[in-house]
Amino acid sequence: MLLDQVKQAGVVGAGGAGFPTHIKLQTQVEYYLVNGAECEPLMHKDRELMCRFSREIVQGLQWAADCVHADKRIFGIKSKNQCAIEALKTAIGTSSVSIHEFGDYYPAGDEYELVYGITGRLIPPQGLPLEVGAVVNNVETLFNIYQAAQGRPVTDTFLTITGAVKRSMTTRAPIGMQVRDVLALAGGPTLSSYRIMESGLMMGRLLPDDSQPVTKTTGGLIVLPADHRLIQRYTTPPRVMDRIGHSACDQCSYCTELCPRYLLGYDVQPHLVMRSLGFTAMGTELWNTHALLCCQCGICTLYACPEGLYPREACLRGMTDLRGKGQGKWQGSKQVSVHSIKDSRRVPVKLLMRRLGVMDYDAHAEFVETSAHPEQVRILLKQHVGVAAEAVVKAGEKVERGQLIGRIPEGKLAAAVHASISGIIAEVTTEAVTIRAK
């Protein structure tokens, strides 16, 4: 019953790439873990959700855990978020759900870190939590599971709006709403020349412009000055990154020594991948294999490297090259052993923020219900892992908020998509459905 409700509601992982949640509910595991260990600098969406909607989130967890027969139900959350912890304790009551507290370090919310920190188990290289008896969901995903059980599909996304805006806040907005309209909910940017990071400074993406639509996986919008060092780094052309890395990397190995996955025991060695920048194509494959287990957390590029080089980008390129040659599957040892000095090399979030140059934007971003009513939304048919949904509406048709507009193709990995506002279908393409409000 719940599995079908979640599938029909289009619930996906709201804290990452958007893996369709109904697939996770088709298994049986020992642990059901809730990822509330929000660690992206300036992001507070998960904390605010737990403070405001703890009852719904805990109930969503109970129903989902029952579905997969998990008897161990645990929230992973940072100790600093006492408001969320107290709210969860009240909602948990006398049930068997427990809370595991983490310190304020990055990336505590990484799935591999979370699973190890709570269960003591290490996911195999390139593996899934399922392989160690666990399912992991973000807190917003659990809220959406609760909503699905009430017959409500996913039509909104929760997100933090912060940075150079008039009022930092956390709110919810209809899926498909233009970024510029979402920023207006927070009073708009305070700068005339700015760029926008979506869903985080470390693992998010730099938006090409403010006309982009928000999706089920948009966790936040961060406005920064166009000349901010982070923006300059994200807009550096790959050929320039490679040229600088080839000439300036002195193989100090700090990028590897502070890599969270390396410290967990996985064979990720960015400094060796950097060596490949100086090779012809003949020598790159050997060194690029050290990139295959990289999680793209950004510690190496944005924190560890004393030269300000781009080891993460080198790892990403190496991974892409190997996969393009059919060599993307890990062939090394499956045995993983945590590094003895792992705990002493954690990266405090406050220190990371200072290194990034964003301390001036450190705001509480409390939840505000804004009741946004956009004149138009452009809802992407692919907001999830897998293939795009198939549109089931045509231009000129009337739709109501919550109505199905994109279905899962037969036998494919995908998620259903629904109208986030009531209105008239203005356009349907293979990529998106545009709705104009009535």
C-alpha cells in the first residue's frame, strides 16, 4: 500500500540526486537511517524541517521502516541543532526510534559517512547502503512519504534562500517556479551583479542564470557576488584548471590526506590523479583509477589544496574518461579499513566557511511560510535518477495542482511528475511541461 502511494506521488530522494524512493521501499533491511546531518555551509533546510514538521517526518519514518521491515530506526543529526533534536524527541515519544548525534563537521551528511558513523559498517567500494543492511533517506523525503500516505503528491520543494539577499530564510516553493521568482520571496538579491549556487557551495552547482526552474532536489539557493572567489573558481575553464595543475602541483598530498573517503579507507588519492595532468593519454589510466571512488565532496579543491588547484575536477574528468572507455567499475580491493587518524582530520564547518569566504552570509534562515503563487511554472520531466517521465498532458488542457502530468515509462527507472499549480498547459516538450496559472 505505502509503496504504491509513494510511487504514485513521485517521491524521490530530496537530499541528493533524486533516486526514486519507491525502489528503496521494495527491499528488506535492518537499518532505516534518516539523514538530517546537514553539512553544506549556509544550508539550513533540513534543520528547519525537523523543527517544524517533526511529527510528520517521524511518522513517515515509521511507515517506511515498517514497509522494509527495519527494526532499527535512527536519525543522524548534528548536536548543534538542539531545536530539531528536542522536536524529534517529542515526536518520537516512547517509540523505538533513536537519534545519533554528529559533530559539526563536513561532510557528516555523506551517505558513506552517515552509515559508518551510525552502524559502524563500511559500504563496499562503489556500493550501496543496502549491501550493509541499510536504507538512507533525507528528512524531506520522509516528509514527502508522509504526504504520499495522505494522498498528496510531491508538488513543492523546501529550500534555504541565503547569501546576498535581503532576508535569509527557509521556505517552500512550487516545483518549476523560476529561480528569480523564488529569490523574490526573500526580498531579492542585494547586489546588481551576482551569481547563484544551487543546493550548496561544495556539492551544488553554479546556475547559468536565474530563469532556471527549481526541482524536487533543489535544497537551497545561495546568492554570491559575481566576483566572489568561489564563483571565479567555478567558472574557470577546464583547460585552465589542467594547465595550472600541471605546472603548479607539487604533490604535497594534502588533498589525499584530508579526503573523507580516503580516511574512511577507500583508495581515493587525488594527488595521484593530479599526476595524470602531465601525461599523454598513454599514461593517464593508471593514475585515474584513484579517482573512481571519489564522492565529489570538494574538500580537496576548496579546502585542502594550499595552491588553490583543482583535484576534484581532475578526479571528475578521470572518472568520466574511464567510464567512457568502459572502465568505470572498481577493480581494486573490496576490503576497507578506516584510517587510524580519521577523527583528527575532520573539517569543522565554521573553518570551512572561513576558507570559502562566506562568513558574512552566515544567517539563521528560519522557516517562513510564503504561500508562493507563480504566474507560470516549467516542470522538468526528469528531476530524478533514471529516465525522464512521459508527459500525459497536451497544450491547452486544464490541470489542477497535484494532477499527474508525467508518468513512469513501462519497465523503466523513473518517478512520476505532478502539476505544482492549477492552470492551463502552455507547452509540452520531451524535457518539460509549462503551466500558466488560471
